[in-house]
Amino acid sequence: MFTLTPLEIEALSLSLLVSGWAVAGSLPLGLACAWLLARGRFPGKTLLDGVIHLPLVLPPVVVGYGLLVLLGRRGPVGAWLYDWFGITIAFTWKGAAVASAVVAFPLMVRAIRLSLEGVDRGLEQAARTLGCGPVRTFLTVTLPLMAPGLLAGVILAFARSLSEFGATITFVSNIPGETRTLPIALYALTQVPGGDDPAFRLCVISVVVAFAALLASEVLARRMQARLKG
């Protein structure tokens, strides 16, 4: 009962791989976008905010189709990547990571931005008056203060990536061992006779993994806050 089947191991490991790369690849850009939205003053800021949060309101299938048009073998970006570097994104696990990153990106940016807006600017100014440069001030003052929000953004993006289905199946299809993540494997099992029990097991696994990620986020965030207060 508690032993994972080869299908479950394959889907779980692929989901963790895709989600991990989705978060790791989008974190630097997410941090930069959150900084621009929280601290920047420039024309078009509202437009940038809307573009970043657009995947939250668009149907995931639309996001997946847009990625397919853009990054497919004949797309403007996909053709360039293939011709110059031999890189194929569509219908690979890398494409699944890209789709998950795009869909989860607004959640990451929003959490980091809210945390950054809550940082006391006076502490940063005090550090600057004591001789700290911008980079050192960010690393020693700003980053520790916004760490709980940064962690929350990472975990939210990771959990959202684990559950991504619409954009992924549209962009990279359902390829066993390559793009069949937990949600796609669950959907595939519901379409075949006798797939109810395996589908239920995958559903339980998905709930356990997502809950564990959220629980870990809460525990780590509390520890960070306790350190900052202590």
C-alpha cells in the first residue's frame, strides 16, 4: 500500500524535477521584477505589472498555446534556439519547466514584492550612512528582512508548478517519461478503464507533496521571523 509503483515514481520524480527547475530558473527574474515594482519609478510600470500578472487571469491553455507558438520548433524564439544552439524546448521536460515557471511566476513576484514593500527603508539608509554600498546593504539588511516573503514566494511557486496542467499539456503534450508529470498522469489514468484506483493514489501523493511544501514554508518562515526578532 505504501510502496510507490514505477508509474508513480516516474511521475513524482519528473514533477519534482520540473518544479525545481521552474523555481530556480525564474527566481532571479522574479526578484528583479519584484524590486522594479516595489522600488522603481518609471513610465509603463502599471503595464509591466499587468503583463507579469497576466498568467493569473488567462486560461492556462492560452498560456501553453502562446508558448508553443513562441518556443515551438518553427516559432521565432524556438527556431533560433534550435538553429544556433540545437536546443529544443517544446515537447520536452524543459518545456514543462518553462510552462510551470510562467504560470507560477506571478505568485512568486507578488509575495516577494509585498515582503520588499514591508522593509523599513530607514534601516537601509542607516546602513548606507555607515559606509555600506548598495550591494552590501541589500545582502546584509534588505535580504534578511524580506527573507520570509522570499521563501513564501518560492514555496508558492513550487507548489503551483507541481499542480500545473493546462499550459503544460498544451505546450509539451503527454509523453511518458518526458513530460508526464503528476497532474498529467492523473488525467491520463482517468481516461482509461480501471484507472480509478491508480488515479486516486496519484491524487493522494499530490496532496501530500503540496501540503508538505506548504508546511515546510510555514515552519521556515516562523524560524526566520523568530531570528529577526531575536
